[in-house]
Amino acid sequence: MTGIAAFAGTSCSQPSGEQAVQKPLNILYIMTDDHSFQTLSAYDGRYIQTPNIDRIAKDGVRFTNSFVANSISGPSRACMLTGKHSHKNGFIDNAHTFDGSQQTFPKLLRQAGYQTAMIGKWHLTSDPTGFDYWNILIGQGDYYNPTFIDNGEKRQIEGYATNITTDLALDWLSNKRDKDKPFCLLLHHKAPHRTWMPDTCDLRLYDDVTFPLPENFYDEYAGRTAAAEQEMSIIKDMDIVYDLKMADKENEIHSNPNLEGAGRYIYNNLNPDQKAAWDAYYDPIIADFKAKKRTGKELAEWKFQRYMHDYCRVIHSVDRNIGRVLDYLEEQGLMENTLIVYTSDQGFYMGEHGWFDKRFMYEESFRTPLLMRLPGGKRGDIPQLVQNIDYAPTFLELAGVTVPSDIQGESLLPLLKGEEPNDWRDALYYHYYEYPAEHAVKKHYGVRDDRYKLIHFYDDIDQWELYDLQTDPTEMHNLYGQPGYEEVTQRMMTKLKELQRQYDDPIDK
Ligand SMILES: [Ca+2]
């Protein structure tokens, strides 16, 4: 327990009322879309530096074992808002519509007197509920000149999505909120979601950098059928025109017919100034691509470099814009009464297993970055297993609101205060449903403890996988059914069934 007397009495196990926080803390929840921990220097400095995002960790905490419950956009957001696994909040895959009439933490905070706002990528199909103010991108949103829905009214805004989303957030903080009330702002960036379009001012960043290829880039998926059958391979599935911007003006380059048109549309949607900057950078690259006629490994590694450069440039813009928000909080004296959270809706593959995208329960996409800065709270690393269903009860407890019993996550507040609960969870549950769908990742569920992971791929496949994360952190060797692993398999199977019972997820798949 660290010396943060202001929080005494905020635990849900203690009575609320007079003992609750006199002046509840503000909550600034910043979430990006598809930001890998590999490209956040508070976690991993191999590729790029993110000094502004790192500021949150520097004066706060870095969760070193942070995971999602279902590694894809809408479902992950629904888990975050409700504090419940997908089968309980109903939004199991992106083909669904979020039932906005259900209980969410913003609604409960609003009832408790908070001003609530949602700005940026929403992606839950139904309109946001529980917010005093909302201004969201349509669907995935566009990087350039995006259309927002401002409390129900569509409005296109000229410019770059990450800058505009930040402008809207700063405008709400400065001019639109009731400053007599505590606030909860959900600031959701569309970046760095596919197709990783950098801001024009960042197009030449990292031009002199050659990014290291992951050791398992040429993974052949021995013993892992679902991994072999996915369609998220940089070599096979990353599109030259759509993903890698080779929309040549001569119309000589052709790619996947389902994606090429969208790739050309994205270019055509730029305004004249944006096109001029884009052409100045991409025209020589397109000419070089046509001239070299790369094949095989040379083409694969060219694609990887193009992908990494664009992705890291997009992150650089996110980092710069988060710096703007932190500067604003500092200038306004809000750092000392605001919980700041930085996370992503899941992790992402930076070429590991040869992939981009997410979905799998493998580490790169099951994990998600999670940094928090609680004034007066713990600094340093928090190693406990945490999941995005834990955010809702954390924010409620922080606000002195009783956490409803149907919320499945655990409040992280004790960990943020520096406590070491001896009954913290020892394993996490995961369930992914979106199949058949783009990228062809099979339905699966599983359990992970601090060393082992057991996964069951089901539906049109029936395959179990077991990994020892200590000896095989990149999950290349499926140990399920191997001699010597009977006991650990049995133990993980028992744990899986226990979690499925605890979370009330039907076991018979
Ligand atoms: Ca996402």
C-alpha cells in the first residue's frame, strides 16, 4: 500500500458515501486500434521510440502481462465497455451489433455524476449510449478527410484522422465539458489499423532504417493446422495496391480484385495537397517496384519493409498527438487528478509467423499494451495477469461506484495502489468467434497461466494446441499429445473447464 490517502475507502469491499473520494478522479482512456507492444518503446525498443506514450509509464505503471478476451476490434471494445466476456455482452464478432441498452461503465459513471465523452473510432455499429458527448468515425474510419458522426450528425473533416481525433478531444476538454464535474473521456484512435497510411509530414520517417525480420518470419506451421490455414500472411495476403500503396497512375499494377479497387479509392480520396505529398514520396517507389520485378524472398522482405515503415510512421503520429494531450493536461493542472490509461484493442503481428493482423490467441495478438498513470499510485511494472474485462470495474471502483456483481473482470485498483493481492487470478480465458471471415482464423478458445497455454480450435476443425511459453515463447512447438506433457495438459484442461464454468461459457463446442 503506497501513501495515497485520497483513495482510502474507494474499495468496493468498503462502504461508499462519505468514505468515498471527495473529488473523484478524472479518467482519460486512450485506446489505439491494432497497436502492437513490439512498436511501443515502453515495452520494446527494437523498432521505434514512442517517447510521449512512454511518459505515461514513466510516472506510472506498465502492465507486463496484459491481455484481451477476444482479439478483434468490436468484440474487444464490447468487453472493455461492459467488463464481460463476449458471450455475455453479446458482441462476439464484428458481424454483430452492440446492444447499447445494456450496462456499461460509462453509463454507471454518468449516473454517478461524471461527464462522459467518446471521441474517435467506436466500431460497435449501434450509436454510443451513456455519453454526454460523442463524436465517432463511421465504421473503421478513413485516415484522410474522415467523416465523423457528431452526436448523430455526419460531418466530414479535412485532414488526417489522428490529428483530427486529438483536436476534437482537446476541444471537448477545453470548451465542451462541464468543468464542475469529473470527466471520463474515451479517446479512441483509428490508427494504426490497416492500411497504415502515414500523415504526409511523416512519409519519409525511417527511410534509412532496415527493420529486422522476426526469426520465425518464414514459419511453416508444422503441427499447427489453424496457423497453416489462415489468410493473414505478409507473403500471400498482404495486398500490393491496398496495403502497400502501389496504386500506379498507369493502372498496370494489379492485385486481389477484392482489394485493389479499395486501394485505388483511398488514393483518389486524397485532396490535391495530400496527393502531391503522396506522389512525391510514392511515385519513385512505384517506379522502382515495377522496374525490379522482385519475386520470392526478395519480394517477401520488400513487403515486410514497406509494411513496417508505414506502420511505424503511423505510430509516430499517434505518439506525437498523445504528447499534445499530455501537454494540455499538464498546462491545465489536470495531471494530478486524472487517471491516464493507454492501451490498444489488441496486439498485432509485426511479421512474427509471417503475419500481419491479429485474432489468434498466440502471444502477439492476445497481449495488448497497457500503461496507466494514477496520481500518487504505484510506479514500475505490474506483472499480474490482467485482461481488458478488468478496465470497467477499475474505473468504477476509482469513482467510488459499487461494481455490479455481473461484471466478470477484476478491479486493477489494488494493483495500481501497489498492493500485492495473494488471491489474484492465476489464469486467463480467451474466446474468438469470427469465422468464416476475412483472414480465415478458425474459432478457438483457450486458457493461459503464467507458463502454459492450451488452445482448442473448433467448428470445422478439432485441434488442440499446448505451448510452454518459458521454453518456446514464440509458440512454434505444439506440445499437445507429446509424451511427457500428460500432467500439464490435464491440469490446463481442468483449469479451462473451471474458467468456462466461472464465466458461464458453454463448454460443449
Ligand atoms: Ca483492432
